[in-house]
Amino acid sequence: MSAPDAGAPITVAGRLSGYLRAGGVITPLLTVVLAFLIGGLVVLITGHDPVATYRAIFEGTGLQWFFPWISAADRDVAALNLQQTLILTTPLVLTGLAVAFAFRCGLFNIGGQGQYFVGAYVAAWLGSSLDGLAALPHVVVTIALCCLAGALWGGIAGVLKAATGAHEVITTIMLNWIAIWAGQWLFGQGGPLQNDTQKSVPVSSDVLPSARLPVFWGDPELQGLHVGLFIALAMLVVFWVLLNRTRVGFEVRAVGFNPEAARAAGISVGRNYVFVMAVCGLFAGMAGALDVLGWQFRVATNDINVSTIGFIGIAVALLGRNTAVGTLFAALLFGALLTGTSVRNLDPEVFEPELALNLTYVIQGVIVLFVSVDVLVVWLWRLRRRGRPAQEAPA
Amino acid sequence: MSGWATARRVGWAGVVLGGLAFFVAVPPLLVRTPVVPVVLGLAGAAAGAWALRAGERRIGWYGVAAGLAGLAGGIAATQSGEGNLERVVVWSALLAAMLRYATPLLFAALGGLFSERSGVINIGLEGMMLMGAFFGVWGADVTGTWVLGLVIGALAGGLLALVHAVFSVSLRADQIVSGTAINFLALGLTGYLVVDIYGEQGTPDNVSEVPDVTIPVLEDIPFVGDVLGQMNLLIWLGLLTALLTWVVVFRTPPGLRLRSAGENPLAAETAGVSPARVRYLAVTVSGMLAAVGGAYLSIGFVHSFTQNMTAGKGFIALAVLICGRWRPGAALAFALLFGFSTALAQRLPVFSPSAATLFQTLPYVITLIAVAGVIGRSIPPAALGRPLQK
């Protein structure tokens, strides 16, 4: 019997809340295992050794640092790698939140990448220009304005959705491409924000020392871990409190579950769409700011072409089931994966880093695919727990 | 609204006046005073506004938008040098380029039409295009002929679409999330394979390519010949596919079944149609068509494959489909409009080389405006995005 699914929650938030209740922590773990298995299959079919590949990737992540049994020398190497992993975890937490917050309101924000760029552009501009400011105000002002820029950029999609009903997936993708080309123009040759010293290099001016975030673990000269990590962790708390302990968050979740019911209850759905997209942009813009002020210190047009931090945020949020804790662990996983597959850490003898980058996309795709079909993973898990009442499964 | 001056006609007149406002200021007419485009543009916008007031919302908005756009474009043209205008606005070249840029959008939008008319949202068009683009080159390289390249590309796109169908029809996944996953998968797979197979050098230069068609009689007509005389075979095929899609979807029994699955699957099932089977078929066809559009990019247009070469075209195609209200003719019109904006963006750098990169945003900005302007007034199939109840 086929019929349109009239009674079931058709919003993403509605489905995911069912997923949340039904699967616990085990379904994301299963999803990850399945994704890595399929990724390994791709490696195997194209004639490489999946076990050696994954081992090489893991060795580059620095996660061995947590193992108590490794030698002191190994621990020093692992510490360097772990710093890189955490440097990437920092923006991924924030771009993950940018997607997760939208999901909780029933919106799908694919625009994290563009919002991240806008934040990074403003950081490169203000970080290199506001000369003579003391360190703390320089950093605070720059980050605040980056967040504002990201919020405005994200807010465009919210306004369009609220005013005309334009689907946020299309508008945010278009805004991504506009941000990419705008960056190519701003920092490209002859662009208004290109560096003043070398006119032939398409890169911004360097961020002034006063705007650079302090490094608290590792050597500041060798890309140590900057304090941005704590800002990202604080945002996880903000996200949780805002969503679960405030009136605003209640409205956001109500709209996510059922916009019609929320409207009937007197909640302005349109206003929530604008607010949520602006907050998402704020998170993603902050990610761009922390990356530029924390370790990149400049924006090059080449970086714009290859950056995927915003897109990976989608997988981070979905895998983390749009919760604060889940987002943290998913960001750590993808931060480790990116570090382990980087040109710097992966031995090309075992597996080419260019291939590994694309392998990351495949793994990401499989993860998103399985989260889209939460029912399947839950069902797989159910097979082991026969006899549980069926109505717990999300419709 | 009496006699011949219906709101609809007045609205269309507004569109025409808006177009004229721009047209008079560029070659060959080249009016140099801004007064003429201002008057024409305002008249167009006024006509549109009048139609709006008379209740013709869609065409009315088209009139207002065309009037204002024509006004802006016309003034810009009268303020720029004649030499530059002569170089930018070469109508035959612009129109030929418009058709080249419109073709991949048209294929993908028609693909999307099949999928969405059957009730399945297809965000994965972008990924399906990428599959077609890579496997088109690969197929043509391995088999030595573009015909098989095209077939292999289409099959690869169809296969990926089948994954989308399994997840969105049988497993009742969230169709937008599943489509996004499809895009990631295609991006990763094609990027992986192009590095693994072709390495640093990229795809070879001597791959068999889809040929241009020269039409003898047409070629000799002065203006028309410059535009249509020598076009890629796939451009003609795209126009033909638009026509065929209209016939199949709106004039045949299978088309009626397709639309019934997207409008009211329960009623379709009562009438003996299997909505699940219809949706499977439609999504697969959609992937194959999008892949042909992608293959046109790689073996018909730029003659190589580069990572993520579709650059958002799948999403622009989706916008084309929505603006075209899920109808082939209107989708063709919007594909041409977006193609024209890209063609124009490619020639604008004449005015300002330093802002050349910035003009690349034009197609995306126009998509944004078009989607925002039209979507509330564009009604999708009733059961779009709703999974079937088991």
C-alpha cells in the first residue's frame, strides 16, 4: 500500500529526532564503520591495500598520543600531529554547528563553506589592516566583525526563505559560489585586498602579530595549537544552552518539528528562519576567522579553491546527530581524517594524498547517505534486538 | 481587462519593452542617449506593474524585472564606449555561446523534470553530471569513440541515480540529504578515479570528441548561419530532448503515469500504476540525462575532465527547472536565459580586466534572484519529496 506520508514528520528535524531516540550512540558508530568499509572497498578495487592505507592515515592523525604504551619519542611526534588534528577540529566544530543549528529548525544549510569564506576574508582584511591596536581588542574586534559578516551572508538565505520561500539548498549553494569568486577577485592579482608587497602573488597581506591568536600547545613557529579551540568548545556550550534552555531555542525546535503547528501556536516561522540562518552564518564565519587568525595568517586564492571545511561541516553535523556532543566527536573524527590524509602526513609510497583527499569525500558521502536513511541503520541494529516494540522506529 | 489588452498580454508587452530598452543601446542600433532606454524600461516596468495589479502575478513580475533590468543595462550601455560595445555585443557570437552554455543546464534540468514530476527531489543532479563528465571522457578514451563515451557516461550517471532511487524510494530516505550524499560520492569518486587513472597530467588531449554539425543551407544565411550553422551535435540533441520530453510527459500514457506518481501516488496506485516502479524509472532516466549534460561539458565543450568541473551547474539546472515550473518549454527558455548570462559574463571583462573574475559570479547572482523572485509563484508536483507509505 503506497500513500503520501501524510501523518509522519517529513521535516529533517522530525526525522532526526526519531533517529536520536531510536539509535543512541551505536548508530553513528555503525555508520562510520560502514563508511570506512565502503571507502576501503574503493581502495581495494582500484588496486591499493586498504589496511596499509588506513594504518598510514591513522599514524598521521596523532591519535596515538592518547595511548599510554607508546614511547616518549613516538609521543613527541604524535603530539605534533595531534596539534594539527585539533587545529582542524576547531573550525569543523563550528561549521558543524552551522549545519546542526539549521537542521534543528528544519533547514538544510549547505552554505557553511561560503559563510566560512566570508569570515576568513574579513579576518584577512581586518587582521592585516587595523594597525596600532593592542592585541586583545584587535583580536576581539576582528572576530566579532567576522561573525557579523558571516551572519549577514547566512542571513541572506534566511531572508529569501522567509520572504519568498526560495529553498535554502539552492540559495546557499549559489551564495557559496559567489563567495568563492568574490575571494578570487579580492585577493587575486590586482584585487583590492591583494598584498601590498608582492603584486604578482595572489594572496592577502599577512595578519599582523597583534591579531594572531596565542599558541598554548607546541611551537608557535611550527603551527602549534592556538586558543581558538577553546572558543570553539565554548560555542558548543552556547549552542546547547541556546537550543535547550532558552525560549528562542524552543521556538527554533518547534519550527523544526512542524512549521505549521508552530505557526498555529503563534510563532513567527519566517523570523525564526532568518534568525537561525544568521546564527549559522555566525558560527561558520567564526570558523573562518579562527583559521586565519590562528594558523593560516593569510588567504591565498589557491586555498579558496581547495578548502572543504564548510562542506565537511555537513557530514560532521549529520554524523553528530545535530547535538553538541555529537558534533564535537564527529569534528574530531574528520579533523583526524583530514590531518591523516594531508600531503604533510601521508606517505605517498603507501597512498597518494591526492587520492586520499577524494577518499575522504567518498567516506563523507557514504556517511551522509546512511544518515539520510536513518531507518536502515536503526533497522540493522534492531535485528540484533528482536522483540522490541516497532513503534519506536521513526516513521 | 477589456478586449485585446488582457493583463497577460500587457505583462508580456512589459517584458518585450524591457528587452528593447537594452537592445536599442547596443549594436547594431547603438542609441547613445540614455533617455530612450530609460523611457522604454520604465514603460516596461509600468506595464508589468499594471499586469500585477490586474492579478497576473507571474507575467507581471517578469515585466517589472525585465523593465528594470533593461533600464539598468541600457543606461550602462549608453555610458560605455562604442568600441567596447562593438567588441562585447557581437550578437551572433553571444547567441552561439548562449546555446553552448545552456546545453548542459538543459539536459540536467530535463533530467530533473523526470525525477521531480515523479515525486522525487533530485538535489543530486550535480553529482550525476560529474559522473557523466568523467565517465564520458574515460569511455571515449578507452573505447576510442565518443559514441560509446556518451553511452558509458550516461550509464554511470544512471547507476548513481539508481542509488538515489534505492535510498529515496525503497528506503524512504530524506531525499534532500540523500541527494547531497550523492553529490559528495560523485565528487569523491570522479576525483579519485581521475587521479588514479590519469595522474598529474589529467585526461589526454586526443580523446574522441562529439563532433560539430555543419548544416549546409543554414550555414550560408548571413546571421543565422553564424549562430546555428556550426553547432555541436549535443546542442541539437538537447533541443530535440526538450521536445521529446514534452511529448512523453504531457502527451503519452506513460507520461500521465509519471505525473500521477508525483501528484497523487495513492490515486495512481488505485488506477493500477506502481508509483515505486515509476519513480525508480524516472530517477534513473533523470541521472542519465544529467550525465549526458555532464558529458557534453567534458567531451563536447572543454575537451578534458577536471575535478569538480560542473561548478554548481547541477544546482543552476535545478533553479532552471523550478523557474520553468517543471515544464520542458519554460525550462528551455530559462536555460537559454542562464546561458546568455554566462555568455555575457565571459565577454564583460573587456570593460574592466581587473574585475573580470567578479563577473564570474553573474550566473550565480542571477540564479539567486530568479529563484527568489519566482519560487513562491511556482507550484511543485503535490507529492514532491514525500516518500511512499509502505
